[in-house]
Amino acid sequence: MPYSIVAGVTPWKAHWLVASAKMAGATFAPEEPRIFRYFADLLSESPAFAIIVVNAPIGYVERPGLGARTCDLQARALLGRRGATVHSSPTRAILRDDPGDRSESLDAVTSRLLPRYREVAAQMSPYRQRVVYEGHPELSFYQLNGGAPLRWSKNLEVGRVERRALLEKKIPDVTKILDSRSDRVPAKHLMDAAALLWTSRRVFGRAATRIPADAEWDSEGLRIEMVL
């Protein structure tokens, strides 16, 4: 039986951490995580990924002053005490480094990840959204946890124990990802990638939830949404 490959992708330092799995019928077989230097390399991988869920914005508000993305607001509302992990997306003006508007202030995490966000934006077009979807690890864990936000931060040992228990319960052979020590990737990032892999499986099986439920598009024709 032919197989498809799905992936959860999260930025790590100046690279992309990829947790993937082969799917054939009811078989779901996680693979060793990999590191990609550029987002474009993921898209040109052969055999190609059937679904990619990436922890990076895809659709954008055009400029400052137009308000937050609906998907960010709804994700925070779902996550409750964990909602602060959903950082405000930059605008397209910032992505383009528009010298005419310097009024937008970015939080430290968004500022650090801006080069990665620009990589994704440079590759995205409406047709790519048949393969590439925006996700968030905490939304994936929310779904894994039966529609309830997690209690602890991933930066705490108790939070990492909480996350690992959920992943091991839901994903067969996920230890292949979680116990990888290649490139010394911290455990919390491996868990994030594994959680996004779970969501990519849901997208592939047409079981994922989109937020917002009513589609929104940005100025470049991209859907402004997250999946879980």
C-alpha cells in the first residue's frame, strides 16, 4: 500500500525542526526528527510531504492599526491560562520591512522569530495551503487533552512530564521523536513538533478543526486561520 508523509514543523534557532510520520491505511509510523536549514527545503523534499502543520503565521493583517487576527484571539480564548503562549502575529508591513511604517512594536519572541516567519511568507501562496497549514503546539496539546488547556508551562519539568504523558498516550512510537538526541534539540521543542505532527495527522484525515470557523483571507488571498 502506498504511504503518505505528514509533518509537524516548528522553528528552532536558525533552523526548522521537523517531526514526520508515514501513513498507510491505519498505520501511523513516526520517523526520527530532522533539522532543515530553510523552509523552502521542506517544500522541495522528495517524496513530498502530504501535509505540513507549521508553528508560524501564514495569513496576515496588512498593517498596524487593523486589529489582531481573529484566529489569535480565538486561540487565546480556547487556551485560557495558556493563552499567553499565542503571540500576536506581525503585520505584512513588518514582513516587508516597510520603511514607511515603524509604529508596530513586537514582543521578544516574535522579534526573534521574524526571519523564520519571513521564510514561510516568501514561499506561501493560496495553492500551497492545500499542503501547508498554520498550527500552534498549545492548541495541539489542547486537543490531545480532550479540549482542555494544559496546566503547566513547557519550561517547567512538571509541564514537560504532562506533555510527554499525553503524547505517549495518543501517538504510537512517539518515543522515536521524544527520545531523539540528534543536534541536542531540547525536549520541549521535540514535544512541540510531535504535537504539531498529531495535528497534521488530523488534517490529513479531515478531522481537524479550523479557527475561526468562518474563513477569513488576507490581502494576498491566504486564509487567516489555525488548525487543531
